[in-house]
Amino acid sequence: RDLSRVMHFSYLKAVSLIICIIIQSAGNPI
């Protein structure tokens, strides 16, 4: 019943985490 809401929350959480990783790698290139 609330599966779509949980999936949407997990999606936003994953996207924000990926954006943070991209910003960190762009700021600190290996």
C-alpha cells in the first residue's frame, strides 16, 4: 500500500547520495 512512497523516498535518498559522491569526486579528483 505504501510501497510506492517508500520506493520514492529510497530513490531520492540514493540520488542525493550519488550527487554528493559526484561533487566530492569533482572537488577532489583522484
